[in-house]
Amino acid sequence: MQKEYIDVCCPTCGGRAQFHEPFRFSHMMRFSVVPENAHLWGRLVVEELYPEHFSWTQPETDSPVFHRTTNEVGPGYRLNHRGMLECPKCETFQAVQIRWPQAAFWQWTVEGHTLIARNRTHAEEILAYLRETPRPPHRKPGLRELPAPLLKKRASSIACRRMERTLEAA
Ligand SMILES: [Zn+2]
């Protein structure tokens, strides 16, 4: 799960940096033997990818629950929060704590509504969807959280132009 990285604003240069989760979560069915140094959380095997920076502590719930934004509350593991930041411009790879989706590199505010993309591929997927007329009624998972007002004709054409500019520049 969550194999794809997210793009965040580098706190040092403001450029595009990649955020890497510090743990890999896989279903235990994928292993015949649990790898050394891995942990079990319910039916998930948790591997520490950067053990020198992050060690696993099980959240206060025996069955795996994940939070994807920093504001979510309750027991569970917070994704998109603590991990490694890799900035090609600063040539750094460091342990950080971020807020998501506030730290997103790909974000646009149009008529008061914020559009967030996890990475370039996701941004291109959103742009392609906004351009389509008529739009397909069933949205892929990555498109379900688009703010409804931005799907209206005027707002979506503004959003498309802004997204095109950012995608060309980055
Ligand atoms: Zn940087």
C-alpha cells in the first residue's frame, strides 16, 4: 500500500521535494517468514525503512487504522506526517515532520477552494479529468476528493489554466 510518494514544498528552498514514508506496510500473506526487524500490526507487517531515524511504535489500536491528513484524530498511524524529505535542489535527505495537505507542492486555490495533488502524475490526472467534457460519471479514487465547486465550468477552466502553468514551470 501507499507505494507512491508525495511531493511537498521543501522547507529550505521552496522547491519540489519528495516525502518518503518511514515504514512499509504489507499484508502478512505476502511473507512466508516475517522479515527480521519487522513488526506485526494486526495482519500487517511493518518494516522500518530508515531505522536510524524512525523506529516503529504501534498506535493504540490492535487493528490497523491509517490517517492520511494531519488533522485527523483518534488512534491510528498518521501517514504523510513523519518521514524523510528528499530535495534534489538542496541535495538533502533528512528526517522531517510535515503537515498534510498543507505542505503539498501541487496545490492551487481557485475561488476560495483548494485543489491538492499528491504528485505530478496525480496533478496530470486531475487536469485531464477537469478538461473532459462531458466528464465521466464515475471517478477514479484519486479524483473523488475534488472540491465540487471547482467542477463547474468557469472555475474548472481557471483551475486548468493555473495547473497548466505550474506543470509547465515545474
Ligand atoms: Zn530544497
